[in-house]
Amino acid sequence: MRLEQKQFVPFMVAVAVITMLVIVFSSFNFERKQRTRFNENIATSDSLQIMPLRVLNSADSTSVANQNGNTALLVFWASWSDKSISMLDEIQKYTLENDSLVVLAGLVKDAEESLPKVPEYPGFTYLDGTHLFNHLKVPGFPSYILFDKEGRVITSQIGYEKGVGYDSLKVHLDE
């Protein structure tokens, strides 16, 4: 079957619209699957709390389990990501008002040498978070996992929107 010239343009427009709809649907479905897989990995990981995380610029390591007795926030971030810096700013604001939160800042997709010698967020423990980030299949950064005093997961967050650091922590921790 051959298209006539006057039918070609409407046919191509229809094909383009259908293709665009398939791409949009696939993108949303893929993102939803990534988030679901990440949450499942958090729930089923037997090494999430005990995996040693190397403290940057040190030979020491720590883990989420070492924070027992304190509420802990494990943040995956990158120094070159503006959204990561915005989230860390919000978390810092919360920690200045509430000193009971231990912040484990896991650097991912970044070189340790890119960090300043004097940390911008002095109360945070800076870690190499790449191995755990990959193990949990975290779909993006900045992301965080919030643990209660017994090391159980309270919530997790992927990506940054204004308020997701400060406001979300306030909701979950100031109950």
C-alpha cells in the first residue's frame, strides 16, 4: 500500500505522537520500577546496617550499626551536584536545631580529592558511599535513608525538591 502525498504528513504526525506517548510512558514506568527496586533493596538488604563505609581522608570506617542509640541519616551525594549541596544545606539547618541526628554523608560518583580540607558541614561524617550506593541500586542522588535509634529504616528519599531535607526530617523526627 502506498501513501499519497497529501496523506504522508498526517501519517508522520500520527506516528510521531504515538512514539512520543510510548517514550513518555516508558520513562515514567522505568523511574517507578527503579524507585520500587531501591525500596525493596533497602527492605531486604542484610548488609545495609553493617556494611563498613570508609571515612574519607582516614583509615577508619564506620557503619549504620555503629550509630545505634542515635537517629542516623545516610545521605548519598556528589560535590559537583547543586541539588546535593541544596539538600545538605537543608540537612545542616535541621542539625543546627537538633543535635541528636548523626549525618553520614556518603560521597558517590566523585573524587575524594574534590572535597575541601575543611568540611563545609562540620558535624557530618564524610564517607565513601559508592559501594553501598551501587549495592542498593540507588536510582539517583541526592538520596537519603533515615534510620531510627535502633537502626530500623524510617524513610528514604530519592532526588531533591525544596524542603525535602529540612521539612521531611522535621516531619519524621519531631513527632
